[in-house]
Amino acid sequence: MIKFLYFTDTHIRGTAPKNRLDPFVETLKHKLHEVMEIAETEKVDMLLHGGDVFDRPDLSPNVVGQFAQIFRKTSRPIYAIAGNHDTFGHNPETISRTMLGLLHSFGIIHIIDPQTPVLVEKDGVKVQISGQPYHYDIDQRDPKLDYYPVNVHEADVMVHLVHSMLVEKALPEGIPHTLIDHIWGTSADVLLTGHFHGGFGIKQKDGRYICNPGAIARINNHWTELVRTPTVILGTITKDGIDLKERPLQSAKNGEEVLDRSFLEKSINQEEKLHAFIQQVKEHAEFQSLNMNDVINEIAAMSNVEEPVKQEALRRITVIEEAWKGGEHEYD
């Protein structure tokens, strides 16, 4: 029997997001202490992290040191892949210059090399652990390159980690993503993903599992974070099969206790105004220019649109234009 604990998107940082009411750093420490305790109590063979261990690649060594001490409280190995926040320029090749790379060099967290899957063998069961870090082309190229691992160890079970925008429903145009229903043909027996903070739990079909328990950290101001409880997945693999269970963290407080609702409501109101403004842009027939920035400025001037709404519209247009030019839209 081989047991593992999976968690993702811890976004370790030294400051609190503006929408938090609590001392965020201390709250995150409590959550990670609980994760390490669960790993010891459940006697798992390893912990798996789905990426975005840190909120930035060059985080303060002081902060990294504090959290490294927490990771060291478990005697189990921790395997991880790099998320978009873990590397410079979203480039996994920069990992050696990052704080996640530093923890790897000290043996505190083991980064899974995409070309060198890890083999875990116990009680006559061979499990291959592979991973695909975040990169610019993820969810924009052939999904087989990211979601279909090769069984190089001739293992009985393949567990594959991917930091990607894998979702249940299609996202707005301009946001690269992959639909769960499109990759049930994956060669992985268990596919574990992160990046999409809301998560979608455990999905199962024809003996295969696709999972995202959601982010450990609640750092954005989406209303769904008010009702979501940070969760880990406990997995057991035997000769007879695979068993996966979600386990909410007891140390995670109710969303309304730690998230600033007034900030959320202000954001929602801003979003509604933005949608109304975008509708005006769509309905406006005669423009002096086909440049979208000029169009937005023209509409804003005629409609007395608030400056923050106009600036947000311009920002989003810029993001889409960058995506068209081969860039990447960060959606987490």
C-alpha cells in the first residue's frame, strides 16, 4: 500500500492580501502545520504539491526560512512542480535561481523533473510520480504533451501533476484553458492539478481520476472564496485499486471571518459597471478609430464612465492583446 497527501497553491508570502481581515501569514502557517500533521498521522509515504508554493520566485529569505521550518516538521518526502508564481517570467528553466529551487537544493522540497519521473515502490506496488510545471504554452498546445505522461518505469499506477488551467466549463475567450472532458483519455491513472484556485474536487471516470482540491491560500477576492474551505486530498494505492478522499483543513476559518466582504462587494459592483461599459462598446457602431484603446476612451468620454472602470477595461484589452501575440493570461 502506498499513501500520499496532495495539496496545492500555498502562495507563501510575507504580507497579507488587501482583501484579508486576518494576519494572513500566521493563518497560512497554521494551515501548513496542519497539513504536515495530517501527513504524519495518516502515515503517508509522500506529500505532493501542485505548484505555486511561493507567491513570487524571489521571496524574502527570512519568510522562506520560516516556512521551510514547517515543511521540515514532516519526515515524509515532499515532491512538487513549479507554478507560474514560482519562476521568473513563468519560465521553468529559471527554477535554479528561485526560492523553490533553493529548497530543492537543500532537500526540503524535491522538484519533479518533467523528463525524470519518480518511482515509488512498496508492498509489491510500483507508482510513478511525474509532473509538468507551468510554462507559456500550457493549455495552448497539444494536451498530450502536458496531460499524457509516459510510463518510463513500467509502473502499476501513474500519478501525474500539472499546474494548468484545467476546468469543468469553458472560460472567456482569451484565457487559455483545457476542459476536463477533453482529456479523459490521459495515460495517467491519477491526474492532480492546481492553478485554478476554486478547484473542482475529485472527478472519476472509467477508473481514472482527475482532481483539484483548490488552493490552500485564499488570496483573491472572488465571491466563491467566501464559501470554499481549503482542502487536501488523501490517496491510497494498493494492488486492488485507488482510493481518494478530500479532507478539509480544520484550521481554515470560515471565509466571512477572514475575507473583507466590503472589498468583495466593491469589486462586484465594479465588475457590473465594467460589463455595462463593455456592452456599450459592443453596441456602438461608428468609431473614429479601430484601435480598441481609442474606442474605449471615446465611449468613456461620451458616457461619463468612471475612471477606474475605464482603466480596468483598458487593462483587460491589453491582456487579451498580449495573449494574441503569444503571451499568457494569468488567471488564478
